Amino acid sequence: MRTILIIGAIVLAFLAGQVFGAPTAKYLIDSTPGEDVLINLDEWSSTHPIKQGELGRSDNVFSSPRSALFIGTNKDPKGIGRHMHVTVDELVFIYKGEGEMYINGKWVPVKAGDLHVCPRGVAHATRALPGKELLSFNMFSPPQPKGAHDRVMIDE
């Protein structure tokens, strides 16, 4: 009898783990991808290199109506150019490499571990140091509107 109770408890624990282990409210999911994602950044950078002849790449790894996350790789010493966003705030986390960011009217050195918080309407830019590669996370909240011109270039 005791053995049956122990086996029954194990079966119930297993079933509870299957039911309660990863709760999901499917009706709330409006993101891409629509599930948890774990990205090893060292593997990512080795499997998503900058293509021959190009100076950078930006990959959208998550998007929802509330935010979007891009992994950017940049080796362009000119960068994207000074710009501001009309509707979105941007967070830039430098994961690997060295570069410079245009912050509060001047170019500031940045390196792995630095986080730049930039509210909409504030001029900013990111560029790699010559011969260096910069790997960053860029989070936009809300996401940049599709088909709209949220980015306003300053130097053009």
C-alpha cells in the first residue's frame, strides 16, 4: 500500500510539473517569437557575422507592440550618423568591443558593459573604432513604426 502511495505521489508530481511547469496565457501572446528565447551571444556573433563587403548588420530578435530588441554588429567607424527618434526611446547595451557614442553633444568612448539610455527627441549615434567590431543590443520602446520615418537624421 505504501509503495502504491509513493508511486501515486510521483505520478501526481510529474503531471503537476507538466501542467504547471510552464504556464502560458496564449491569449496574451502578441510577440515574435511567441515563446521564451535564450540566446548565447558568443554563439550568435559567430553564427551571424557581418557579410563580406558590409560594415554592419542588425537582427530583430524580438518584437511586440510594446518593444523591439535588435542585436547589432558594427565595424563602421562612421556609424549610422547622428539622429534622433520621434516616437521611441532607445536603450543600447554594448556587449562586446569598443566604439564611441554621441551623447549630450559630444563623442564618448564606450566599451563592453556600457548602457546608453536615450529618450526620444535626443540626438545620438554609435560608431565602432577603426579596426574594431562592436556588438550591441538595441531596444526600442515602443517599436519603431513600420513604414513610418521615426529616425530623423541630423547630419544629412
